[in-house]
Amino acid sequence: MAATEEAEQVEGRLYTWGVGQYGRLGLGDEEDQSEPKQVPALRVKGVRFVTASCFHTCAVTADGRLYTWGLGGFGRLGHGDRLKKVVPKAVASLFGKEVQLVSCGYLHTMAVTTDGQLYTWGGNRHGQLGHGSTSNELLPREVASLEGKNVKLISCGYFHSACVTDEGHIYTWGCGGFGRLGHGERQKRVKPKAVAALYGRNMRAISAGYQHTAAVTADGQVYTWGGNVHGQLGHGNLTNEIVPRALPMLEGQNVRMIACGAHHTAALTASAQVYTWGMNNCGQLGHGDKVDSSAPKLLSALKSKPVAKVMCGYLHSAAILGDGKLYLWGDMDYGRAQRPSTSPTHIDDLTQCRMACCGDYHITVIAEAQG
């Protein structure tokens, strides 16, 4: 439900739709939207990175400035207050620092600057900010224990956090329930700790869900761990894992991108094949049914299409093709603004899509133009 790859210089216009409550769409109101709408406040700014969660959305503009909007409770927006913002607002305390990546959790937010510094803020009941305490932070604060580590990938789960350094090491912290941190235990961690089972494996991707985490090594091997009540770990069973476990069913597939939804997971291989597994009560796996799958299953509807990116939200998923076409499936907003679908549906309102992020109840897309 967050960033899993290093930021690309995609730069385009930002569009959004779904449930507008709390201003999460950034359109200046709280109205639901059933079709893509360009975010007016960022109309003249090129957007190069976007991420979203349950209550808020973040975007990085071409000049490296971070904008956040939506529900401000717990300080998740980073503006020094807890107020709702219905239009994007620049995070002033990060002025002078070029932001490269950003990731949204349920109550917290993380950002990485171009020099690899990690900043976190927002809710911190489980220590998910990584500052050695459980105190909330209203403003971005650098994670001191990772200073000098050069963070290159980040991902916020609902109550935990994960990152990958340029050495390829994974660090996790926050809520340890269900083994989601991968440290062989279930206790909370208030500071980043390297995942020993994967130390030295050189990781290329990381994604954190509600109770589980997934990662991909440089050679394309997938590892998953944490909660598994819906089979979201992909091991063919419903057993939780407290340490990372390789996914043999995808061995040799050379996975290059991984995405965790709340209780489901998607993987994209180097040959542009998409596999999904886990919870499927709203068709978020895209197989034309609503049957959970505890093992990776090829998404046949996209088998012959050149998929370039895959994303997962709470009960929905999305994919962008190499030609910029966007496909969406599952239930994005309990049917309030977008009709649910159990199979990938082409969203023809947008063309030349370059990046997308699925929030819990909305989606945001960077596109070159609108059709």
C-alpha cells in the first residue's frame, strides 16, 4: 500500500477520484468523484511521485517539494497541526530538502530526501515513526538511528514501517503483531532493526500491508512474512510467519515489483506477468470471482498485455501498461463512486498514465494527458 520502487522522473499531471471525505482527493471539497479529476492546486506543477493511504494523500512535485492533504489527525500531514486540508499544502519544514520518496500509513507518513535521509511524522502508538518512543510527531523528524545509511526504498504499513538502504538491507519497526516485522518475534520495535534473515540479500523492492510484509531480492526472489489469515503470504496455507520465507511458487519468475494491499498481494515479473493472492471478497485479485487464494495465481486477463506497474489498495488493485493504459479492479470505495469489478477494467478517461497509487478508498494517478 505504498512505495516499493525508487522514484522515477515521470513528471505529469495529477488526477484523483473516489471517496472525497476528509478532503483526501485534494479537490477543495469533500465530494465523491466517479471519474478522474485533475487536482487544481497542482495544475501548474509537474508531479513526479504520489502515494495515498486511508485518510491522506501525498505528492512530490518536479522541484522536490512535498505536498500533503486529507485528514490531519495525529499530525499525519506534517504541517505542525492536526487540521484537515482539502487542498494540497507544501510541508514547510522540509523546504530546502529535495524529497525523493514518500509513503503513507494509517496514521503516519515517511519521506526520503535525495541524499537518503529518512523523515517520519504522525501517529506513533506502536513506535512506527522509529524515533525510540511512542510520542506522536506533528512535523517531519529525521530518524536518527538511520542517519548515514542512505535509505533508497520505504513502505508504510498500517502500524509498521519498512525501508531498504543502498546496501540492500531491510529495516523494519513499529507494531510486531503477527510477526509483520520479520524479526522472529511479535514484539513492538520503536527503532529500526535490520531483518536478520534477509541481511546481505540485496533487496530491490519492499511493501507493507496491514498485517504482512513482502520483499523482493535483486535476483527476483519473493519473501513474505506476518499475518496470513487470508493467504496473503502466498505459501499455500493460512499460517502466520514471524520470519521472512521465500515464495517457491514464484521461484524463477524474476519478480521485479511487489505490492501489498490490506490482506492481498500482487507481484509483477520481468516478463510483464501479474500474479495475485490473498483476500478476494471484493474481487481485488482480478480473477473474475470472489474466492480467496492462498497461493499466487496468474492474472489471466492481463496475460497478453505489457504490464509495467501493479498497485494494491484496501479492497482494490490497479495496473499500468507500458503504453500508459490504466486498469482497475476490486471495490475502490464500497461502490460509492466507482462500480466494483472482479476483473481488470480499462479506465479510458486517462491516457499516458505513468504512476498510480491506491489509497483505501480512492486512487491517484500521474498522467501526461486526459482523454
